[in-house]
Amino acid sequence: MKIAITITAPQTDAPADPRFGRAAAFCVIDTDSGAREAHPNPALEAASGAGVRAAQTLIDLGVEAVISGAYGPKAHQVLAAAGLGLYLAPAEVKELDALIERFQSGALARAETATNGGHAHA
Amino acid sequence: MKQLVILSGKGGTGKTSVTAALAHLATQGPLAKPLLLADTDVDAANLELVLQPERRERHDFIGGAVAWINPDLCANCGDCLELCRFEAIVETLDGYAIDTRACEGCAACVYQCPAGAIELRDERNGESLRSASRYGPLCHAHLDPGADNSGKLVTRVRELAREQAEREGREQILIDGPPGIGCPVIAAVTGVDLALVVTEPSLSGQHDLQRALDTLEHFGIPALICINKADLYAQGASAIEQLCRERGLELIGRIPFDAEVTHAMVRGEAVTALAPHSPASQAIAALWSELAKRL
Amino acid sequence: MPEPLRIAVASGKGGTGKTTLSSALALVAAGRYATRLLDCDVEAPNAALALRPSLSEQRAVSIPVPRVDEARCTHCGRCAEVCRFNALAVTPRQVLVFDELCHGCGSCVWICPEQAMSESEARIGMLDAGTTETGIDFAQGSLDVGQSSGVPILRALKRWTPAAWRVSPRIEIRDAPPGASCAVVETLRDVDAALLVTEPTPFGLHDLKQVVAICRELGLPTAVAINRDGIGDAAVEDYCAEQALPILLRIPLERHLAESLAQGNSLIEAAPEYREPLARLLQGLIELAEAPR
């Protein structure tokens, strides 16, 4: 399956970024083949609705699950409406390999609701 | 990392003077913690006037894009004038042009122009800055006079602040907020841990305090209140006390009217540093000890 | 119907006394001319506190936001692609619309290849109007909490002619928002003269310069009033002299005055001795506005 992790630079070995809408980039991983691609986050330049834009980007990339440190309410709503699985990266785990391993072993918590009060329009 | 924003609703209640004094107090004494300051009042950026920091970094701020009509391609059909909802298309002697002050960059005209004559062009709206002040780094910005997208520039300042605080291990970010309740305020309060609302006892101060508190409540941000020039109108101050009780909010400071506050501003100093024994300084020191407990 | 002479009172820095002066100017003007006052500070409207109009008319301000007919939608994603404000997201099963991000530009509706989108009005604020006992026609706008832009409210306020108003005012005074952003430009762009209220401090001067830059760009005749005269330094005076900005009024800081204004009194109620200087200020602004440019 195709999963995405928010990362701090558009490189496939960059550490995880705890933010979703304002994450620097996304690492898209095919868990079957192990192939990885880094995609810059187009929402970084957005004056408003960064979470919505970032969520749309992942939906358009055909991602089925997302791992990030936090989800704003709008991003959460969009991703959930598209049926993506939303998982929380523990703050201390920055390495992608470790996150993928935890994801595959079912050790990551699901973000059942938005995890921050709302980046209003930012 | 804790982020505290200083707000007011109404302008001119003393937000910036209080912020400078709190920055001074937060970095003094045995409980001092490494601090970072952010000025998010980007169209009236006054914190630097008190702190007189040394500038380290400056970047143009491209706030967004505005439409541009290519006169060589324009067929003068006037469709754009009809469809623009922001009154941003103006008729000129030889066709149509964009009023960039009114254009919101929605690009509706770009997509609808039958001649394909309109494009979006990036527009500079101001600059973002990093400086070093006597109380720690200052992240700030200047919105170009009359420019749009102040909310996005505030977001940029917040990002600079957060990034630098993380990098340098600074435990507190003190944010000087903008007046009002609109876009820049929303951007300034997003994701903060606590807001201190500095109000004044005047009727307008009370009125705008309510709107500021409604806004904070809307975004789920805990608020504390402080009355500046509290002795100017006793009844007004009691009305604010009453309001705090009704809303279940804590009033944690009363700063008396004190000419030393203006003197300090003129001298480019925090009032607590210039005149530590003045009535305002003592009240702000008491305010800080209450705030520090809650951070 | 002849257009009124429009005078905006702005300041840059908040709390310098914009509302105090705009309401006092309106009171003085109303003694001689048919006068209206527009409170353009839609984030913190306060002019009604001093003028105490009886507000008899109210109107909601809304913007058109998109609604999707899911029966026709093919989830092609064009609408989200063209939205510069990220107010739309398209999933394979549904379209989500975030009204609070929408600017109401209409672009998504026009681009939809299936004509599956229509528009519905979403409220962003209110307009109120009435008259004062002193005969001033009054209107104000107020932005709803949580909404980001007051500019559409300002535009609606400027276009509104409430039924309660007299037909043809000679003078229109606008109380501008603080700062120097797009809302200030929207307030100033079609006035005949601007009065900038400042205080003689570094903050006052810094913020004054920002608004002067806007006035210069708009080519507006501009004058200055110094409030709390004597509290700071002489830098504002020097700047005004250098920029050839006439200083038409000075109000020294007096505690009793500050106390009375805080209680919601107008400047004329708080200090009747200002009636004469205010009349001269109004006259000066009218002359400035009518002078050939």
C-alpha cells in the first residue's frame, strides 16, 4: 500500500516533520516494493487553507495512509472524508524507517479527531 | 516550548510597552529562561522601536499574486470587469487594467478571459526580519503600506520564530499581537498556549475586549486579562472585573496610568528597565510573576 | 444627487484618538451641514459609543460561497485546482467546501465543466444604521468573530443608503481602522481629504509615516492632528514640517479629559472649549479637500 509521512525537507532520507499542513514535504512510500518518493508540499506558499491543500495533494497522489505529528481540523476532515488512515508519529521518533516499521507492526496510534485547535486560516 | 501572545482588541492600549517590559522581566533574575520575541503587528511594527535590535536577516515577502492584463493580448471585451467581485478591474483610456490594491489574486479573470490575456504575477507585500535584541532574538516584519496578505506575513513571522526557538532551545516565545479580530489576529493566535489581553477601562476598551475574548474562545485559546491605565476610570475597571467573573476568566494585572511608560518608549527602553520603581513597572512585575506561574 | 465631501480620519497607530476626533468632527459638522459618519473600523467599531445613535436598520453582509450538486459532480477536481484560497477539497466520493476560507470570487462555479456548482450566501458580518439626536446619519460595519477579512463589509458599508438617512449629506466623515493595511486603503481610496491623528511618540511617528505613504500614493490632501500633545518628543512635529503636512489641531494630555473620554463622552461633552478649534479643523479640512490640485 501507498503511505505518506510528513518530512522536514524534500529528500527521501529527511527526518519526520511534526506538522501536517505546513510540513516541508511528504515522503510517499510503497510498502510493498519499498520505493520512496519525496514531494515538496505545495501548501507551504498558501496564504490560507494549507491543511486543505496538503490533504488534497496526498489524495491526488493516491496515498492510503498518512503519518504525521498532528492534524488540524480541516485537514483531518478532508483526509477522513477521502477514507485515508491517519496515524500519529510519536514526537521522539524522527526516522522514517522506524516509523514505517511501527506502522506495519500496528504500533502507531490513529488520529481519531483533529489534534490541534485549528490553524484557523493559516 | 510555550507561546504567549499579547492581544488587545482595541489598538493603543499599551500592548507593545507591556510586551517589552515582560520580555525584560522574563530574562532577569534566577527564573530567567531563554526567550524569543515575535512582533506580529506587521502594519504597525513597534516592538523594534523599544528594543532597538540589531538586524541579522531580511527577506522580501511575496504575499501572493495579483492579476496582470497583457495589453498586447487584451481584446477589450470587458468580461473581466463584469466578473471581478473585488472592483479590481479598472477601465483605462485604451482598455482595462488591474487595481493591484483591490485585487485579491483569486485568478477568476485569468481562467475566464477569452483572449488568455491575463496572468498572475507575484507581488511583494513587505519584508520579514530576524534581529538580535537585548532580551533575545526578535522575529518581525514590515508590511508595505496598504498591502494585502498581512495574515500570511504574520504566519511567516510565527514560522521564523518557532523555527529559531526550536533550533536554539528557547523555551518561551513572546508574541506582540495586532489589534482587531481579523485575519492577522487569527494568524497571531493560531497554536499559541496562552493569550494575555491588555485592555483599558474605557468603554471602547471594554467593547473591543469582548470581541477579542470571543475570538480567543472561538479558537479555543485560554485567555488572561490585564487592565492598563486601570485608575483612569474606576467604573470601567470594575465593569471589566465583572466581565471577567461572568466569563470565568482571570484578571491578573492592573497597571496604573504612569508617564514613565511614555518616557521609556521615547528612550527606547522597557519601562521596567528604565524606571523599575515606577508604579507601572511594579504593577507589570506583579503581572509577570502571575504569568510566569501559568506558563 | 451631489456627492458629499468625504473626509477620512486615520492614524496608523491604534488608540491615538481617531474615533474621538471623527465623532467630534461629525458633531461640529452637523451644526452647519447635513452630515453622515461611517465607522469603517469593522474589527473594532466604537464610534457609536460616543455618538449614541439610535440604530434602526440592520443588514447582514454575506459573500457567495459554492455549493455542489453531488448528482452532477464527477469529482474531476477542477474547482479545487482553481481555488487560490484552498476553500475546496475534492475526494473521489465528495467535494468539501470550507466557507470560512472562501473569498466568494466565483471562479470554481464558472470553471466547473459539469455546471454542478451554484452559490449560496454566507454571512460574514453586519451593517447597522440610524441617526443621532444631534442629527448625524450614522452607519457602521462589524465583522463576525472568526471571519478574516473586513474589506467586503467596508465595500458594502460604503455603498449602503439606509432609508432612515437624509437624502443628500454635505459632509461624510469616515472613522478608519488602525494600521496601514488593505482595509485602510479601502477606507481612504475615494475620500477627498484625510486627517491623520497621531501622538508625539516614536510609535505614533512610525505608524503615521505608514499611513502618509498610503495618502501620498492615493494623492490625498492630508493634514495631521496631534493628540496627547507634549507627552513624548518633537519628532512628529519635525516630520510634519519636513513633509509639509499641516498640523490643524493639538490636544494636550489632560487627565480629566482622558477620564471623561474613557466614560464614553464625546470630546465636545468632555471639553466644550474644543468646539471652536474643532470648527476650525473642519473648515481647514474642507478647504484642503476643495483646493485645486
